[in-house]
Amino acid sequence: MVREAKKTERLGLRVSASQNAILRAASEAEGTSVTDFVLRYALRAAEDGLADRRLFVLSSDRFDSFAARLELPATEIPKLRDLMTSPTVLDES
């Protein structure tokens, strides 16, 4: 999540009466202001949207570096191997 910094920018939006009522009810249920409620969930959605991007644009140099790293041999991580091969709660019955 984005670290909180001094808030110097403003962001405005228009909502319908029903949207306003829902936002107010939800923020009241969480014990927060509408501004904090909307900001929290808007940031969460924005971060999720950015994390889910399927297209990454890189400069030629950065792409070459990325491609070279993909060609490196895999590194074994013993603890990860153990984790992936040990039984899970779904295996135990």
C-alpha cells in the first residue's frame, strides 16, 4: 500500500444521491470519514489494477536485460523445494 505522505492535492468527483448514501453508510459502518473510506478503497483498486497489468512496456535496453535474466539457469532453493513437496492440510485426511 502507498505510504501516507502530507496531503497537498485535491481530487473531486460527482456522485448520485444513491451512491452518496451508500458511501456514507459504508464509511459510517467502518467508523471513518467518507473521504478516508473512498481514498482507502480507491487506492486499493488502483494498486490491484496496476499489479494485474498484462502488458509491460520496456525500453530496448531494459528488455534486453530482462530477457537475459530469463535465460539464466534456475537457482534451487532447498526450503522452497521442501515446502512445495511436503504434504498440505488438503493431503491429510
